[in-house]
Amino acid sequence: MKLSVKVEYACRVLAQLARMHGSGELAHIEKLAKVEAVPANYLVQILSELRTGGLIVSRRGKQGGYALSRTPEAISVYEIVSLIDGGFFELNGSPAGFSGRRVHQVWQDLRRAFEERAKAVTLDQLVGKGGEEMYYI
């Protein structure tokens, strides 16, 4: 399982929009790109997908920008990954061979477990408490 850079960028940008949620302020591409270290031209594509997928809203014009379409608590990591990458596990193997059925079943179980956990993690949890995260070694 390998998540794309696009998912990483989408999660970071959505976390930034979550920090702004409820302030009435709209985010501009240039600021989002700078704060979250995402190339602006790539960010345009990501924001378009997020808007089409219903996770964000946008407003055009001088006073325009981007905002979450729902509260951060109502947007799961599962929704983000599904929208951007199509899901966590893509099962390509076949249940052929002596061990194939069991291996295939284990992969399906793992996929379900990852999906359930991703559904439980919401955007507000990506934001952290008090803005900056503290890491202890």
C-alpha cells in the first residue's frame, strides 16, 4: 500500500482549511501553497478535484477563495483517499493456487480494517490541538 503525494497534499491543504473553518475567511491558492509547501500549479488540480468531490466550496472573484463544505469533524480520511486515489488497497491477485484463497481473504480483511480506521479519523484530527504539533522524543 502506497498513498500518492497527491493524497498527502490534499490532506495538508484540507487540514489548513479546517484551521480556518468557522472564521468566515476564505483561503487563497497562493497562501495555501506557501503555508503547506504544495506547488501552486499542482494545488489548482487538487482543489478542483476536492471541489468536484464535494469536500470544499469555492467562490470566484477578488473576495473569492476556498473553504470546507462541511465541518472538519464530518470529513473522514477515508473520503479524502477515496476521492483522490480511489481507495487504500486495490486487490489485483487471484485466489488461485493452493494458498490463493487464504491470501486473498487476508488482503480483504486488511483492506476492511484500513478502511474502517480511515473512516474513524476525521479532518479535525489532522489539525491537532493549538495549531502546532509537539513531538516528544
